[in-house]
Amino acid sequence: MGAKTRYHRDPREVALNLLYRVEHKGAYANLAVDRELDRYEDNGSQHALVTELVNGTVRMRKHLDWVLNLFLSKPIQKQNPWLREILRMSVYQLLFMDNVPEYAVVNEAVGLAGRKLDRGLSAVVNGVLRNVIRNRGEIPYPDMYQNPVEYLSVYYSHPEWMVARWVERYGLKGACQLLEHNNVRPRVALRTNLLKVDREELFRSLTDEGCRCTLSCLTPWGVWVEETGKPLRKLHSYREGWFYVQDDASMLVSAACAPEAGQVVYDLAAGVGGKTSHLAELMGNQGIIRAVEILPKKVEILKENIRRLGITIVDIWTGDALGPLAPGWGEGDVVLLDAPCSGLGVLRRRSDARWRKSEKDITVLSELQKRLLKRGAQLVRPGGVLVYSTCTLEPEENEEVIDWFLGEETGFVLDDLSQPLRFFPFSPEDAKAASRGMLVLFPPRYGTDGMFIARLRRTR
């Protein structure tokens, strides 16, 4: 890779170009931001501003469009695409970024409009933003009492179908908590690689390198990073393989498997190796992990991750878990299926994901999940364990899949989850659910991602 350049433009222009690519070219926000910022020398404040502008504007799009339509002569969707993104990004700063002066927002927006549009539209930008500033305290939203779903959908910027599901399941209070959680910048959590270092030593190393962090109160491996002077991948502890970036909820999945040194363990949807590597660490890097991943690009990242972490017990099969696996791969002691899902438990991490989902996806994915779970069952030895997990909250992909499976496979029973996860500070309600073998982590309750975990044991 060639030498990186310094920022030569206002970071708002960088953010604007990214927003255009996300909204009009189909780019994924997190990937587009990472690739763009990787072209420039590290500049913490500039990088943070670009990231916040892009993710915040994409995340709050519905809220922003509602506000803008109050001040435009024709709907925002019918405006020039560049004008649309300039207005959205600017109103996001006015409404949700208290540390940005109003005059700076207007001046920068007018300047961007002058470079991207004609003078007449620059005047539109100036007029609309000044109008928003004058009236920001009196913006009318949908009536909460007459149509709570519409109000929550607009105010918290989520699709109505999603909000309706959550209001029905969690009530207004619970739905509001979840919607608000999805709009908060996610916590950065690191999983200590106990093959190389203990958590206290990792904490000291991070602190010495200028990170402000605390020890997680949820898991024995977690370290929460509140602030860092440089990207995590530039840290000495990262290059040495001392940690893996992973949410505490995700760490629970491998822990629920309770793998032991010397066992044969399957990971049937390994992805880039977050749970695969954690399984290996829990096994003390002794035994065999058979990891299956269908996408070659993810396999390459998986290989690099286990290399950096110093893991040597992973055999990788690039292919479909529903098809033939590697010759000689027989039954295992533990089988993990972290299934493809709608991802509605991790919306705070993927700012554009809420706009890419549909309710139909849930039905389609549940059928795939059932097929994969049946496949996983074929690989479990008698007495062995099958763990099913998703990063969604939807019953059709979680409890209903397990209920269906138990009706189909009489040789499996739910197994106590509370013992392998006894370190976790469960609420009484969740502790009871875990002891029965199925658990849904409600994100606002613990400040984590949303996660479903079921642990099953093959009895015959």
C-alpha cells in the first residue's frame, strides 16, 4: 500500500461524498467509512468527525427528513441528491451534535453547496438551515397518543414495521428503551486473548499506549475502551494478538459452548473468526476446531485473525455448511451454529442496516436457520452439545426455531445455560430463562448487543 496522504479537504466534504455513496450507490456505511479513512494519515479528531457525520446522518435519516419536509417547498426525496445529503448532514449537526456551532454548520453547508450545486441551491441551503435554527424548539412530530408507532418511528428513526413489532412485544416503555439504545454510539469492547496475556496486563498495556479504558463488569475477558489516541489496529497490543474486538454479548456464545481442551468442536458459520478464536482460547489451543465459512473473503480475514492471535488448532473448510464437508470430518463434542439472521439486535453497530431490512427477511431466514440447525444436529456425538445463536431479537428466528427443532429431533433436549455463564450478572428473569436453556439478551438491560443463545444436548 502506498503512503497515506493528509486530509486535503474539510472532513465534512469527505463525509458528504461517503453519504452520497451510501444513499445513492448502495455502499455499506461502516465499510465505506473504514476504507476512506484508511487512505489518510491518522488524525483522531478528523476521523471521529467523519465517522460521526456519516453514521449519525444515515442512522437518523427518517427523523431528519421529517424535519426538513417542514421547511422545504417540495419533499426531500424529490430534491437534488447532493442537496438532500448536504441538508441531512447539516440538520444532523444542528439537532444532535451540541459541540458544533450553528454558524459553522451553515457556513460549511453553503460552501459545500457552492462546490456541488449552483448558486441558487446554495441560497436554498442557507435559508432552510437558518429556518431550522429559528424553529428548532417548536418542531411538531407525529402525535404520540393518536399514533404511537408513527411517532416512535419518526422520532427514533426506525422503519414502522420494526417499531410495530417491538411495541407489541415490549410495550411502549420497552420499545422506547430499545430504539434509544440503537441510536447510541456502540461501546468498544475487547476480548482478552488469555493464550498470551491476562486481562490486567492487557489493561496496563492499553493505558500505557494512551487508551482510557475500564474492566468489563459483564465478562472475565472484557475491557471497555472509552477513548484511544490512535486506531486500535495501530496499538502494540493489537499487533501482538493480545485482544480481539468483540461485544460482551458475543463473548457469551463461545462461553455457552463450554469447550474443553482436546475436544473436537465445529463452528458452522465461522465468519471472520470472532467466536472461532474464542473457542480456541477457551480450549487452551488444544484439540481441533473445524470452522466452516462460505465466503472466501471472510475466510482470508479468519486466517489472519487466528494467525495474529497465535491460534493453531483451527481447520477451515471454505464452503456451504449444508453441503459436503471436508473428508474425514465426523462427529464432534460441541457444535456451534451462529446462524445467519436479520441482525436486529446489532442495529447500533450498522447505521444503515435498519433501512436494508424487511419483515420478509425474517421469514426467509428462519427457514435457512432450521435447515442449518438440522445439519448441525447431524454432527453432534451422543452426549455432545449443540449451541444455536443469533444476533437478532425476533422470536421467529430464535425460540420458534428451537421449538420447531425439538419437535423434529427427539434425541435433543435443552441444557442449562446458567452454569457455563455463571459469571454473568443476569437479571432474575434472565437467570431463570438461562437455566431452562434459552436466553435472549435485551440490549438496554446490559448495554450490550442483542443476542439469542440456546444450548442443547444430544441424549441419543
